[in-house]
Amino acid sequence: MFRRVMGWIVACAAIWGVALAFAPAASAADTEAIAKSAGQKWALKSEATGKYVSTEIKDGDNQWAKLRARGDAIGAWERFTLHTDDEGKTVSLRFEASGYFASTEIEDGGAHDGMLRARGAKIGGWERFALESLGNGQYALKGQSEGLYVSAEKNATGNDYGLLRARAGSVGSWERFTLVKAGAAGIPEGTTDAGTAVPPLAGPAAATTARIMSWNVCGNINTVSPCNGGKPIGKDALAAGLKERLAKAASYPDVIFLQEICEKHAKPVELALEEGPYQWDVRFAPINYNVDGTGLKAQKECMDADGYDRGAYGVAIAVPDENAWYQAYELPSPATYVNKDGVTRKAEQRTAVCATVPSQAAMYCAAHFSTGGKGWDDPERTWQKKQATTLMEKADQRGYRPVFGGDLNVSPPARNLDVLTTMYDRYQECAEKNGVYDGPNTKDGEKIDYIFSPYSFSACSVTAYVGLSDHYSIHGSVPLPAK
């Protein structure tokens, strides 16, 4: 019905000479939230025009957010992120400049039938594309709403030059595009907006005590757990829930590791924290899915049941506002697994995010490991061991004092699981006492949430309060010696 109405509106506008102002730019809050993400950004180069695809932001006319292959260089109008809401069967392109997804416009035979604009508020049929590898780094995009390939209109003139339309039944030169990494992510390649993929060397630092909290917020829809009654957690609700949890904690943290959080939660969480004693910087990193037949990864979307796009799904880290470098890291993950119903499913490609605090010469890293055990991502827990090795490597570099943790989805060695033995051998864990690798439970009668450092912790506690999540939060204080 919506498509018929849109076609009628477009036709009437043409008759009446009305200039349509389609979707406005994304809200400032959403744009800021997207800017907090360390997800890989891309640009699309057309083989037909030899230029980059741009989304044109011109509020107030019917050119708004059209996608055209006519950019000479990569800037904000050319950058986008790849997302998926179907485990990588299709992808959706969310452009940085508008904050919206590329949509294929179905106008029932109109002059711009199949035209692409970056104006989709969330992922639906118009926003899904099959990404087909053509070799030599080139791809074709097949719109899922009409089953046609996206073309760059090389021979068009004026405002239609390079216009992208889903209108081709086969792939020719106009349907060939190259995906170019456009920085701002480094998973693990590339750069962040704070500099290079390698942190600067750590400088000297005075002795201090770092207070860390780790909490799996269960921010996605999760109908098999009691998280928020199986309903999505909105950005404001999560910010309020975090403040409520902090009020119950034994001490106020100055670093927070967050798992199962949605991308657009990041900025509201930052603002909520800044109602406290100091300024914060919250950085998000997405968990991905492998995209079918491409060797590429797309960010897993937070499931949507409330009509609001909450962005990608992943992990985040909150550190003091002096943070000058952060980085997302891909953790080794299985490609597929067999679930409890015997069905082969794609596995989430897990992620860690690290950030430095220069005054402390400290590197803080948050992670969420694959789920171990029969019927889950990592039935033999072989990938969890590889993830532990990678997390230790990324946390301990360039002279920084490492502190890391998160939801590692495995019990400690004291409970007859050896996944974290190497981690315990090299580092101290928040709840470790006299070489006993145990501690209070954090979810469903198990300890699966951790904080590690090379230094002995002076305090460790669990806030036994559920609130929005099915996890308790873990809180640790670790004295960092002078460096």
C-alpha cells in the first residue's frame, strides 16, 4: 500500500510542479551515535563512470539523497557502512551523510523507476541487496524488491548523470562496482577517526587506581531470556537503566565494558554518564556476519520490533573523555554451527574494542566471546581459546598497562573448563583469590563475566540486580603502579 501511495504522490507532484522534500536528514542524536562507531566504512566506485557513488544532501527539493556515481574523491557523501538483518544473505548500505539506508524507489514505470536514494529509515525490502562477487574486487548489487541489478547511468546528463537505478536484468559494465575501504574502523585494517590502526607509544604515568565495570546489557530482542520481557530496549531506557545500576554499585566506575549493546545506544549512554562526576567517551564496535559468496562482512543489525532502527549490534567501551585512540578488532570466529534443532546456521563474527587513556598509560579492551557448548556457536570451545589469545594480544601493546574483559561466555578453570587457563596464568582476574580461579556468579548460576589485569585487584564485586538485563554487572578496582 505504501508503494502505491508513494507512486501516486510522485505522479501528482509531477503534474502540479511540486518539489518533494523526502526524508529529512537523520536526527542529530542518531548522527552522533553513528559517529561513535568503529565499524568498517566503505565507498563504492562505478566502473562505468570511474567515479565514487555520492548521496546528495539537498533538503527541500526532489534531488534529496539521490545516489549518483559522480564523486571524484571519498568524503562524507561517499562513505557508508554495510549492514545485514538476515545473517548476510543480503546487505544494506547506510550512508554517513544522511544517516539512512539506500532505498530502491518503486514508482510503477515512472521516469526514475528503481532510483536509489539514501533515505530508508530502517531495513526493509527496498533496502536489501544481494552482493554478487564478479572477481578482481568488483561486485554487482541486485535489488531484492524487484530482482534487478543496480546500474550507474553513464549516458545521462545533468542531474541524472551517474544516477543509480535497479533496472538491469543482467550484469554489464554499468552494473560493476568496486568496494573501497574508507577508514574509520580498522577491523582490523584501516584507520580510525582518531588516527592510525596502531596506538601511539605509551608515555609515563603516575600511580592510580582504575575502577572498571563490565555489563552485558542484553540490548537486542531476546525472546529466549527474560531481558526486558523479550522486547527491544530503547536508547533512553538503556541510559536510564545504566544510571539506576550505577546507583546500586559499590563504587562509581571510570571505565565501563558493555556487551550486547546497540549502536544508537552509545551516545545516549555517554550523555547519561556525563550527568555524573566527569566527562566520557563511548565507542561502539559491531559484531558481523559473513556476506554470502563475497568474503566480506556486514554489521549485524539490532532486531527491530518497535519501528525504530537502533543500528548495529555489538560491544562498546566507555572511557574518560581524554581518549585519543580506539580500535575495533575482529576475533577469530567459526563460520557456521549446528544449532540445537540440528540446523546449520551462520555464526556471529565476534568483536573486541580497545581504547587508550593516555594519563594512565592504560589500554582498556571490551569483548564478547562466542557462546560455547553443544548447539551453540562454539560446541568444542576451540574458538573461545583463539579469541582469548587475540584479546590478550590486542590489550597488551605499545607499553600500555592492559585491563580487559567482558562477557567471555565460559566458566573459570576452577569449574573444570580450561579455556581461560592461559589468561589466568598471565593475568590477575577481578575475583581471583590466592590462585583460586572462581568468583561470584554473573548469569544463571554461572560466572561468565570477567575483568583482567596484570596487577592484583583491591576490590571486586557483583551487583546482583537484573533490571533490563539477565546479567549481573561485575565491578573491579585495580591499582596501576607508576610507569
